Amino acid sequence: MGAPQEAITEDEIVGMELPTTKTSSKNAFTELMSKKPINPEKSSGKPDKHSSSDKSKAKMSYDRRDGLGVYTADPYAYDRVLFNNENAVIIQDMFPKSSVHLLVLPKSKRNVLHPFKAFEDPQLLADIKLEVERAKQMVASELRRKYGQFSKSEQARIRARDADDPPDVLPVGRDWMKEIITGIHAVPSMNHLHVHVMSRDMVNDCLTRSAHYNSFQTSFLVPLEKFPLPEDDPVRQIGYGPWHTVDLVCWRCKKNFSNKVTKLKAHLVEEHDQWKRE
């Protein structure tokens, strides 16, 4: 059996930018979704336990595969962080593969273990399932904000919301939670445990290779419901392929594009326009 196949190549990992700290500007999604708790040390007037030089040294200690560790180590320092509590951090993926793509990062000491091993801990698994549900709600809210105006299923809700005398309870509208996929790569490319929570459209400039697409559209993406995995579970062998060489198939219409990722991407843009109008 050969080496397990990753969703991204070593060259891509080496070429990644290291996370940057907070700036004065935020994108619309961060402004909309980020309701961060105040750092209790700063709000109480106590000095920060890390000096700026200490923080700098800590961040410099991470190599590319450890890049996610900075967010759990110092979540208050990054605009990419949308939510932070004692169990996990929720961030925007630096290289999203869909129009909305978040990561849930556990704070557990087990977060450097492979997910197959880490999620043998029932408490960790239970905690992260709760945080994944939180992230799904965030993605669903952002999908409604971005695409609700176009969606046929949302129009009754929008009319009621915008009425001169809106009802106490709005119509349900489109179930955006059904437009979300979640899971963990069978062979994670980053060292720190992370769960993907993303819209299913697969439309983003960062999607450039067939492996980028198939890593989310094949059994290589393992849902949390499968955990904990028995020792003899065949899912443990998924990373050895051949998930990375299978044909590219549109998630929506099931059209087969063989290995032609450029044609698939153009098609996904067309599907995205129809999908958001449902």
C-alpha cells in the first residue's frame, strides 16, 4: 500500500501564507458573524499574559502544517476568528473551496492527534458536535444573507419581514442548513484537528485542482456521525485512494467532467446561479 493521498500537495503547503494578525479592516462576513467575547484579562485591566514579543515568538514557532495552531493559541489576535469559547474556535478557511467555508478547531490537548484517534474521546466528540452545529448555523445565516434575495423559497419570508406590519413569526423560508456539508479529511493536510463546515456550492477561486474538489465530494470527507471509528472500519483506508483520481462529477446535476477541472469550474458557476435561485 502506498502513501496516503492528501487534499493539497506539499508545494501548496509550502506556498501558504502564514496567518496574519488583526487589522483595522474586516470583510463583510466577519462584521456580520463575529460576536467575539471580550478578552477577560484585557477588560479587567490586568496586563496581557503575553507580551507582543512573546506573541511574535509563538507565531514564528509554527511551521506551515502547524498553521492552524495559532488560532487556538491566541484567538483574540486574528480577524479570521468568528467565534471562540472554552471548547473550540471557529474560523474562516484561509483557502475556501466554497462561497462560505468555515473550520471548527478544538482546543483539546488531543487536537494534534489524527481525527480517527482524537475522536475516540467521547467528551471531545460530543463537544465538537455542538460547535459544528453552531458553525452550521453561522454558515446558514450567511447563505441567507448572501443569496436569500435571489431564492424563490425565501420570497414569502422576505415579503413578511419587509411588510409595514410584519408578523411576530416569519415564514420559515428556505432551509439553508440543507445546503451545508461537513466533515474531516481522512488524511488531514494540517497537523491540528479541524472540521470543515461549508456551503455545498463548491464555487471559489481557491478551488484549482481536481483533488480540491474530490476531497469534499467523495468519501475522503468523513462525517462526524461516523465517529468513533471501529479499528476495522474501512473508512480508515480511504486516504490511500483512489479518491484523488476518480472522475469529477457535478454535485448538483451529476454530469461527469472526467479530469477536466477548468470545465467543471465553469459549470459549477452556472449551477451556482441556478442553485441560489431555488
